[in-house]
Amino acid sequence: MDEFPDGDHETTTEGSGGREISRKTALKAALAAGVTVPLAMIAVPALARTNVTTGAAPELTPPCDDGDDPTPPQMEGPYFKPSSPERTNLVTPGTPGTRLTVTGYVFGRACLPVSRALLDFWQADNNGAYDMAGYTFRGHQYTNAQGAFTLTTIVPGLYPGRTRHIHVKVQAPGRPILTTQLYFPGEPRNNTDSLFDPRLLMTVRDGQGGKEAAFDFVLNVPQTGTPTTSPTTPPTTPPGSDSWVAGTSYAAGTRVTYGGRAFVCLQGHLAQSGWEPPSAPALWRAE
């Protein structure tokens, strides 16, 4: 089967954009860090998932896009192989490793689900090795009518120089390919991996017999309708009192100010340019 039409196996972006983060992304980061989430924030992303689960079309609200960019792309890396088998389960009996189930949805820019979207996953095994001879821990699938997908796999091992991650290509029918990577919260190497992007953190929790993760993709796919927004005004602190400094190691719970606003650290990390608190809600929560 030709998974991607026209032989396009190169990294094709859906749009890079800046570091603005949607409420959906901020909610996932807060849940992953185990912090309390304001009810107003929960109500927005929950709407799309609730409606999709019940089979109704999501209303045009901001759960998947409130002015932010689509899911950011990342490099393909050297281990992609075309023509992976169609399957949702990458685990065979006796496969070593911690079982992992990843679920989520694929949305377009109007917060409507994308059915029959192609998702091609590949990852390292429990020892951090990629199978280049066959198709172990490789497989593609399609979203259902509600735009949902489920992947059964294991937590990938550590590959030299990288943090834990899962590669994926996502393509709506007849649209360009989004190539990106998914990350795990709380990984020490997230702080040193130059490719790590907090916008691509999955929500991960302990489940029966392993881990359960969730991530929703937003593709640059035009859809009928324009999502509405409900901007909020965050509390501020007096300007000129910034205490966040790039190059500083911050522990979870640390409080800083940036741009006249107060933030609390959600997970320990080494601060760097581009991860300023307003641009990295996976790492900082505005107070």
C-alpha cells in the first residue's frame, strides 16, 4: 500500500508559526503535571471530546484551535520506513517493555474531527533500537468517523542523545503530511534534548498493566466555520519585576515573574531562550 500519495516521504510541515499555545495544550500540560486546573479551562477542551465520544459534531469552540498554530512539525529523523503494515497494535506476545496505550483525536482548524486521517507511527524498542530490517514497532492506521485513534505499543527505550519520543506522520485525505514527534512528561532528558518541544507533550498516567497517554492533533485543514475565542485576562504583577532568567535550573513549584505576570513551575527543567513562561505552558502556569 502507498501510505502517502505521490511518493512524498519527506518531512512536510503543516505550519511552524510561533510559540502561542492553545487552552487545550495548556490543559494537557497541567494534567500531566498533576496540578489543579481551573474549571473555565476544563470546560472548553472537554466539549469537543464529549461531543465526539457521543457521536455528535463538536461545536465551533476553541478546544483544538483558539488562534494558535496547528500541531508543530518536527524532523523525520533517519529511521522512517514507508509502507508500514496497517495495524493499531504494535506489541506481540512476549514483547518486553512497559505497555502503553495512546489515544486521541485529529481535528481541523474549525475544531471539527477529521475522519480517515492517516497516522503512521514508528519508535524505538525497549532497548532504544529501531528495527530497520522489518517493521517492529511500526504501523499505520486511520481515524474513525469521530476522528479518533488508538495505538497500543510500549514506552520506547532511550535512544542515545534523545529523550523518549514517538514519531508520527499524520495526513488528512488529500492534504499535506504533518511529520512530528510526541514526548513524555517528567523525563530528565527533556531538559537536554535540543528537539524537545513542550507543545508536543502527551498527557500520561498509570493505567492497568502499563501507561495510558493522550494527544490530539490539529491539522492545517480548512473546515466550515470559524472557532470562537474566549480570551481571559491573567492576573499581573508590577512591571519591571521579572525574575525568570534563561540558563537557570527551575524545580517544580518554583515561582517567578515574567513580563509583569506571575508563574509557577510545573516540572523541573533548565530554562532556555524560547521557553519563556508565556510560551511554555507545559512548563509554567500563570497564577
